[in-house]
Amino acid sequence: MPLDLNPDLDRLFANPMAEVSGVFEGKKYRLKIVIPDYARNVTDFYHDVTGISLPDLCRRVEIPFGYKHFGLVCEFAAPIELKLHDDDMALEQSVKSLVDRIGPVSIKNAYLSSQQRSMGHRNRFPHLSFHVDRSSNQPTPYSLFSRDPFDPEQIEPRTASTLFVANIVAYLQLIKEKQADFATEKGIRTLYNIFAKTDMSQAINRVVLEQAWNAPRGTGEICIQDNRTVQHASYYRDAARQGYKIGVRYVG
Ligand SMILES: [Fe+2]
């Protein structure tokens, strides 16, 4: 049986500030939503930017937005091997459904099988340069990022994070920074260089989701996101240290 956290997410949706726990293959895990009430947070954070409601804005600029809450973290108490996709890079349906409902999903203290860990490539994204890895018409629109606890480099916590924002947040930040004009800007760009002058402690956990990759030495971490709905970038917490390359593979 594949890991299916959707029933747990149903419980969280009923009580989004809570934490739920469960057991999979004998291993305990805890689950929580990273940014409850994301839509309200986005509305509050950008309240003076466009003067129209978030749903009206999404319609007007043709950028869909469907997340009431944003980001899920599942942390296992003991290390576990998970099968999240097959050898043809088809993502488990239960994981797709989860990402569709809540956005980026982070699984801590987990790793892929030894055969699958070597799949994909490694990459390091530029600092605060929000982008997507895949276009919406490619057959593998999801990115699966990974930190391999058996790898001599990735065994250590990483000094750089990965940040995620919904497409409409990238749009709003661009307008807020006056890099584009609300009267004419429409649709999703392929690159947003944003937040350079923002105190990120004010944005993270309100409109920006951080995958920190900083679990203790020897902890596997996996993060899955949909390139059709979110933009991602690196965030060098320490500007002098970009962090090692993270595992990347595309699944559909
Ligand atoms: Fe990327």
C-alpha cells in the first residue's frame, strides 16, 4: 500500500491549526499544515497593492489560485524508505492529490529506495530567483526534490533553503516592488526576481513557504511540488554559503 496522507489532510482541513499523527508501515509520523489560512495571509500581506479582492484579481490577471491553506509537513519519528513514484516517473496518485490540495509537501526522515535514489540529477537554484522547472504542457509537471541521508554530502544539513510561493504571490510581489504595472501585467511569467529588499522573516510562513533542508545530520528529506501552481527559488540564509546541490527529478 502506498503512503496516503489524504485522510489525515481531511482531518487537518477541519482543524487547520492542529497537528495530527498516524502510523505507516509501523512508523509513527506527525503531520501539520505549514501556512494555515494562506489565502487570508496573502490578502492581508498585499492589502494595499491592487485595491481589489484576491478572487477578482485572479480572474482579471488570469492566474488561478485555489489554496485555502499552503504546504504540508509530514515528519516520521524513525527513518523510513518510501516509494513515491514508479520507474516510469509516474507519481503516486495519492501524492498528486495531496499536492493538488495543499501545495508543496515535505516529508522528513524519509528517503527513496537505493535504486531510485540515484535517479534524476542535482541542482542548485539561484538566490531569490523564482522560477518553474517544467512548463504546464510537459508530461511530468511535478518536481521532487530530495536530500539523500546516505550521500556523503547530503548527509549534512544544508545551509540554503528552497522557497515556494503560489503564482499569484509572485505576481503581487512584482507589482508591489513596482517591477510591473498592475494596469498591464497579466498571466504567469517564467522568472520573478523578487523579495531582494524584503525582510524574509516577515514573509516566510505568511506568504512564502520555506523548505529549510536543515533537519539534523543523517536525516532524509523529500519535497514535492507542482510547477503549474507554484514558483520556487533558493534562499541563501547565509549569503556566503549557497549550500550543496539538491536532488531533483521530474514526475507526472
Ligand atoms: Fe528549479
